[in-house]
Amino acid sequence: LIEIVKNNEERFVKFFNECPAITTRFHALELLPGLGKKTMFEILEERKKEPFKSFDDIKKRVKAVHSPEKIIAKRILEELENPNEKYRLFTRPPLIRR
């Protein structure tokens, strides 16, 4: 899964650059495993200065994010393992077969 994420780096870096707030008190970035409000605000500040260009760029500019590809892969796995996941960032809900 991590290799798939790495091979689609542009798509996932775009997510870091463009993901929106879900509500006035909750941001899509907070759905990523291990990212709290402090890291979310750091990402938002850095992307305001200049959009991220790569996973390496994210690692350099956001101290708490050491491996964005692993964070994304972990979130994808959570979405795949939980069919009742309320917020899906990277996957579609499972089809209901009748």
C-alpha cells in the first residue's frame, strides 16, 4: 500500500495542499492518523506560504510529519477495514449487494 501511495505522490501531495475543513471545528487533515490540531495548523500555515511540492517537501517543512506516505497508507487501510467509516478521504464506500 505504501508503494501505491508513493507511486501516486502527486495526488496525495495535492490532498495536503487542498483538503478543506469538514466543519467549522473539524478539518480533513485531522482524519489522518497521528495528526492533531497543532500539526494541522502547522500544515495549514506552511501551505499558505507555498504549496507543498512533494512528500520530501512536507517532511522538511512540517516537523511532526516524518512519513506522509505512511500516514496516508494508514488512513486508506482504516477506510478499507471500516465499512461504516463516516468520512472517506481516499476510498469509496463498499457496494451493497442485494
